[in-house]
Amino acid sequence: MSEILGNILIGIGALFVLFGTVGLVRLPDLYNRLQAATKCATLGTCSILLGVIVNRGLSAVSMKALLCIIFILLTSPTAAHALARAAHISGVKLWNKSVCDQYAEDNDRKEETTK
């Protein structure tokens, strides 16, 4: 039973990686692509590693996989946020059909409060 569950988790992770890869090719701007890549890396890789943990049971391999999951969950979203912020500060434009620009709105609020 655990082998079936582990294989299902690995399959779900592989689908996340596939969809993230398609998103990297199909999405219109850096910010959308960055979001797809982050979801791909975080959810896909963590699901695959969780499947390995379920398949292997309690072993040294599963402890290493658990440490990798924790590391990915901490670093991947943080790195994506830092890259998006740096791109925005350096002037990379959003897609022309984007609905809102949270960074610009936050900067406008900061400027209003400092006046």
C-alpha cells in the first residue's frame, strides 16, 4: 500500500514539474515565469521527495529527503521573491495585460507616509 501511495506522490510531483516547464515556455513575462518555476521546484520536487520517503520507510535516505524538503520549502520561495524584487527595482516591465503591480503600490504607499 505504501509503495502505491509513494508512486502516486512521485507521479503528482512529476506532473507539477511538467506543468511548471510548460509554464516557463508559455507564460508572457519574467514575473509569471518565475512564479511557474517556483511552484514547479517547490511543489514538484517536494512531492517527489515525499514519495521517496513513503517508498523507503524510515531510513537514512528518507531523513535526507526530509531535510531536502525543508531546505527547498525555505529557500525556493525566498529566492523567487528576491529575484522578482530585484527585477522590479531594475526596471523589468510587467506584461501589458497585468492587472496590478503590488511592488509599485507598496512603493507609492511608502512615499506617501514619508511625506
